[in-house]
Amino acid sequence: QVQLVESGGGLLQPGGSLRLSCRASGSIFSIYTMRWYRQAPGKQRELVAFITSSGGNTGYVDAVKGRSTISRDNAKRTVYLQMTSLKSEDTGVYYCNAAVETSFSDSIQQYWGQGTQVTVSS
């Protein structure tokens, strides 16, 4: 089927930066909008950023706007999230999400990665 694998999390210092990657693989015909979500301890999962298929449109939650950049490399089937000026509030599990049309179906389905832990602490 389709797999999304995130990487790039870890323990980071306040004020530091991170770069997350999420690579899609499997029976993929086309990948549409890709998103990053995060879930802080005891909180609901929230949308952090999205990017459309061509990369022409992006959006960010207010909490990360101005210090985050989402980008994608369609040839590599990979989406990235760069964040600077990290805060303790950025701590959480970051999940990649993609709307994918597979090689064996005309429908578009949502797929999720397993998540990568980001901890911002001194």
C-alpha cells in the first residue's frame, strides 16, 4: 500500500531549530496535499502546516507562523517542515499526513506516518 515515514525529531534546545522529513513510498499514483500535525501531551492533535501538490499554496497554524516553512520535493515524494526559534510549546509528536491516489484505485485516501517525537527542553 502506502507508507509515510517521518524522521528528524529528537531533543532540542529552546531557541534552536529543527527539520523534519516525511517520505512516502508504495503504490502511489499521485500525492496531493501534504500536512504536518502535532500532538502535545494531554492535547488533541492539531494541524501545523499544509502544502498543496504543486507547492504553490502553504498554510500554517498561528502558533508557528513566521518561524516555520513547509516544503516538498515531489521527485523524492518527500515533505519537509523547518522550524526555528523553538519553544517548549512545540514539544509533541509530529505526524505527517498525505492525500494519496494509489496505483490501484481512483479514490484519494488519507495516509499517516507513525510520528516522530520532538522535545524542546533545556
